[in-house]
Amino acid sequence: MKSQLHTILGANGATGIGIIRELKIRKLPIRAVSRSQKPQDGMETMQADLLNPQATRDAVKGSGYVYLAVGLPYSSQIWNKQWPVIMQNVIEACSENDATLIFLDNMYMYEHPLPVPFDEDQSQKTSTVKGKIRKKISSMLLNAISRGKIDGVIGRAADFYGSHAQNSLFYISFLERMLDGKNPQLLVKPDVLHTYANTTDNGRALVELALDSTTYGQVWHLPVGKPITFHEILDICNKQLDSDFKLSVIASPVRKILMLFMKPLRELEEMRYQFDQPYVMSWKKFRNHFPDFKVTTYKDGIRDMIKTLGK
């Protein structure tokens, strides 16, 4: 009989927290795993380095469902070195335990310019370094599934926001500055439509996929809110904070100078295309399969973000 233990790898991340929340609601047994996991009431906790095969096997042992929701530092060099190792270690550990692997993926592998909207059939002839890495590791999982080595499913999330989303573009230099009493700043165009995934919705959706075996072996776009601009986001944030902050955009010449001194900006540059044109992700496939799924509104999602990240 299949184990009912749900193990979250990357349990301290925003989506990992969302997965745990949903599993608690469903009263399912939980093991929370991260590199620096602290004890939590109502669940088993472990620390593990997923670059270590034995540590990964120990983390997964006895699991029926394993959620790979790890976040690595935003560096092509680190991703290229570590992601394939982590994916291989987790696949092997899941195979040994007959555990289903649920992988939280992103959209970087898709070829651009992106159609409006784009879905799971979008070409993956990406030209970006990070996109090629994401394509490689998702292909590793899909190949393992097609060979019958493991059961698994991929949930691809758009750029995220919401509860505990400290690494979101919603937060960095935007809501973060507003919470410090400063006007928000942007490195991208403020008036381009973009779809975002709420972290709590990500967690709920991944659990739905895990518990429905008819979804296995496929890629699913996770739910997103309606397309929205940063001007609209600012309006919602101002209403939540009872403030009147104004948005400023860092000019391209200034951005290029900053890139000389700030590695995170250099890392982000190859993905700027996502904000130079409308980025409208379709989640029709998921919505048709789970018609009762309700997406968190931006108003509620930003409220939760302020509550969990407020200073």
C-alpha cells in the first residue's frame, strides 16, 4: 500500500509553506525538509543537503509523495552546477521509495517572443542560459517518468507573489521600499500586462496534482490571476497601506551602470523579455481539470504579503 506521507523539499520557501498549509487543512501526514529546517508542531522536520545523495535518500525515505519546491540562489552558474545534481538525487530517492514526485517548475524554458496567451505547448527553444537549465531538469524528470522509473507531475508557476514571497518582484525594490516609507522603484516597464501566481494558490494546486493520479506524466500551468500592470499593483498596495507612494522607473542607462556593480541585476538581464512584452500565461488546462479551483485575488494576496513580510 502506498505511503501517505507527504514530504516537502524546500519547506521554508514561500510555495513550500503554501504546500504545508494545504496539507494541514487536509489533515495529511507531513515531513518538512530544508537545509536549515526548524522544528514545527504537527509535522516531522528534517535538515538535508539535496546535493548529497544519501542525505536526499534519508529525507525521502518512507514518503509516498515528494514535492520538489527548492529555490536556489539566482545565479546561472549555481543553477547549472547544482540543479541537475539535485534533480537526479531526488529522482533516485523517489524511485527507491515508490514515491510520486511533484516538481514546482517555472516558465524560463519557453521560446520568446511569447504568444498571448501562451500555454503548455509553447516551444522550448529558449536562448537564455537559465531557460536551458530549466529545460534540462524538467526533461530529466519527464524522461524518468516515461521510462517507468517513477510517477511524477510538473506544475509550472508564473512569477509569484503573496504570503512569504520575499524573493518576488512584487517585493524587491517595490513593496519592500513602500514598507520602509519610500517610493517603489522598478527596473522594468511599469505598464506591460503580466500574470502572477499566488504562493498559497501554488501550494493548493500542487497538492491537487499530487492527489490526482490522472495528472501524472504531464506538465500543468498552475493558476494565475488576471493580467495586471505594476501601476495597478501600486494602486492596490497604496490602498492596503493607506498611502500615496509614487512609482519611479530606473532608466536604462542607469540600469546598465548598476549592472557593472550588482551581480543580481546582471543575472536578471536575460529574463527582461518577460516584462518587455505582455506576459499572459494560460492555465486553461488546469482550470478545465479542476473547475472548482478559486484563484486568490490580488487584493487578498497583497494583503497576505504585507501581513507576512511587514516590518
